[in-house]
Amino acid sequence: MKAQKWRVAATCAIATAMLLGVAGVRPAKAQTAAASGGITLYEDVKTGALYRKPGKGRVPVVLGIPAPAAPSEAVQKQVQTEVKKSNDEMRAEFMANQTELLKKNAQLTAQVSDMKTATNEFATRWMNKISIGTLVYADYRMMTHTGFGPQFLTQEVWPGPGNNYYNAFDITRTYLDFKFTPTDDFMLRVTPNMYLSVGTPSGDNNGASSSWGQTQDGNLTFRLKYAYIDYTTFFKKMMEVDAMKDDKFTFGQQQNPLVDWEENLYGFRYVNLTPWNYLSLSSTQVGLAMKGPIKFHETQYVDYDFGVYNNASFHAIEQSNTKQAMARITVNPLGAKSRYDSLGLTAFVDYGWGNNTPDQSGTGGGRQTWRNAFLVHYTGKIWALAAEYDIGKNAFTASNLYSGSGPNTAAGSKFIAWNTMVTDILNNGQATEQGFDFFGHLDIPQTPFTVFGMFEEFLPNTKVSLNPLDFQRYTVGLQYTINKYFRIAIDTQNIMYYHSQMTFPKTQLTHSVTVPATPYAVARDTHSFWLNLEFKY
């Protein structure tokens, strides 16, 4: 019965093998079973029955599954053809994709190249031709003694006598400086100036019964400082004069021939004004000029600046039908490596007329005005010293004397008589001015500190034998240079009317013979301490 069961099992196995595509069943050795992938059973040698497990009297029988027959040559050839066709198609598709990718990469490279070219062109045409700078002046001042007098710095005002220890923080100047050089031949400069404005306390009338209050005082107001164009290659290219290759013509609103040059010679414009500048001469003029150094073998022997300008300053409207001429020439007898190096002898002449309409010749339209300055100066590696003599005619008026602080001249003011005396001494059309100046600095070796100072004695009208308005002005300070962009200074600035107190006799007056004698004609001194700051980039 048992043998019969295994016969049935064997028969089922054989049938299953046949259903799976087995071509035949053949005995095989046990060690080849695993390799052939067949089925191993165990036959009882006596009964012939097949068992799944080995046992006594049983021998292994392998029911092998023969390997499938090799495909025919035609089938193989067809398969190879299909594979080759598939490979060719894949290769063609791959090459097409590579070609498209290379094409796109080339287009991208060209676009990037075009972008670089455009960027380089922009940099060449614009960025390398435009420069932007800035300059800021700020300070804190303590006026220990207040009196009448001219400004120490532009737009720096203070209340007069009786206001000791007046103090203030100020931002007096902010500049943005734009320079554009479209070609090697021309340079355009535009410099806006934001400055502390001083207006009038009265408002503007609005209708028959009202007025608008004025808010000008103290505001930082916009004003155009420079707007000019330089023609820089006339002597270099057209005339081919090597000694004057750095010279140029300038047209527009530009630097005064003396003031800007002297500010750089002094080096401390952020602390105080130079002599003729605070006495009346504008730092900027509108006109046409020629300027530059004269060099031989890159050594400077002459530096000059002369031109024709409006009689009005750059912040006033021209009214006259005449113009003024200015010229400065600096000679370096020992030669100089730069504009302010070594020994220099400088002369400056300014000749013009009052800025009035022609029909006001009696009050200034035909009044001659001139200013001269003569300097001897030396600039070394760590020190510099200059001596200056100034002389002028009708160049210093009451408004210049009062540019820092002046008397209240409202009706009933106790200063009316004093103000009338000042106006008569200075605004009579016959005044002659004279000044003596010294300034310089010393760098303390191996430190960031510099000692500097300026002294001036000024006579507002030498035709008055004993002029109560004669004054001395001096500045002494210590500068700390933080870096090339930023420096600060602590200093004292003072105005002293050095004559003894007097009553000014009316016989001294030039033309206002009806003005009575003026008691207490000598004004009070002004003394102050400052902390000045400059940022320049």
C-alpha cells in the first residue's frame, strides 16, 4: 500500500515536470543533481518504490530537466539584428542629445560672453570714468566770551555780548562730489553742498492780515558748490608743450585761484577759514580760467591760476556790467616734487567792481574793489610755515565784520550809534585794508598728532588813524589723525579788539559828518573752544 502511494507521487511529479516543458526524465548521479537542476528521489531496490528521503536499501534517483534546446540560426540572427538595431537607435539618440547639449552649451557660453562684454564695456565706459566722493564738517563749540566779529567757519554764528558760555553742536558742511571723465580730454565735476542756513526772523506776508512763519534758520540747505568742465589736453596734445602737459582750461563754477590753493597749503580748512576767505573773498567763482603747473623733468617750478569771473560770488546773482580778474602765481625756486612741496613764493591779485547795477554807480556799481596777497611758505616732510601780507581796497564791509555776530539794529537799539560808526568806517568807498598772517603745522614724530595754528592782525581801514575795529584773530590746536578718511582736532579760536577802550570822535568819520561821537567804540573780545571733525572720502 505504501509503495503504491509513492508510485502515485512519482507519477504526479513526472506529470508536473512534463507540464513544465520537461522533454524527458533520465536517471543521474546524486552529485549532478544540484548542477542539473533536477529532482532527487530514493528508490527501494527490492520493491522499486520511490521515497523522498534516503533510507536503507534505497538508492538516489535524479529526475533531470534537460537544458532547453539552442535557438535556431535564424532566430539567433534575428535576435542579433534586433539588438543591433536597438543599439544603433540608442546610440543615435544619445549622439543627438549630446549634439543638442553641446549646442545649448555653446549658446549659453556666448550669452555669458556677451554679458561679460557688456559688463566690461559698462565698466570701461562708465564705472572707470565716474568717481563719487563725500566731505563732512562737524563740530562742538563753547563760546566762553561772546562779542561781535566775523565767522570762524562758514555759517557759524553766535549771539553777541552778554551770552557767555553759549555752546552748540553743528554740522556745517556736507558735500557730495561727482566727477565724470567721458574722454581723456574732458572732466566734468558737479558738487552739491548742504550747509547750515541763516535767514531772517520775519515771515512772508500772506494776504492783508497774516503772514507765514519762516523756518529757514538752522536748516541744512542745498547749494551748488562746483559745476565746471576741464579741458585737460590742450597743451599736451594740441600744443605738445611737455612742461605744461598737466595744465588745463576750466569753465563754470569753480575754485577761487587763491582760497582753495591756500586751504590746501594750510591743511586745516575744517577748523577755520583762511584770511581773505573769511574777510570777504568767496571760495568759488563763476567764470573762465587757465591753470596748472610748469614742470621740467617732472619737477615743478611754477604753479599758476588766472581767470575772469563774475563780480558776484557763486551764491549771489550777477548784477554788474563789468567783471573781475584774478591771478595767482607760485614760484618754487628750489623746485618741488608736488604742488605744496619745498620753498614757495606766491602772489595773488584780484581786481573788480562792486556787484551793483550800472545805474547805482554812486553806491557801488562803479566802485573799484581789489585784493592782494603775498606769501612766503615752506613745506617739509613733517612741518610747514607760511607768512602772508594782505592789502585791499573796499574789500571788507560791515556785513563781513558781522558775518559771525553783529549788533541788533532795530529801532531803539542801544547799538544803533555803534553800528552807524562801523558802517561809516568800512562802507565809505575809500577804505583800505591791511593784514599780517602766519600759519603752519608740526607733525609730532611717530604719533598721529599734529600741532597747528594761525595768527592774523587785520586793519579794516588804514585811513583811520586810530581805528577801534582793528583786531587780531588766532587759532591754536592739536589734531589727531584716525585714518586717511577721518580726523579730529581740539582747538581754541579767538577774536581780540586790542585797542584800549575809547570814544570814537566824529571828526574821524569819512562822510557821515552828522553822526555824533561814539562812546565805548571798542567791541568785546570773543573766545571759544572747539572740537572739530572732518570725514573725507
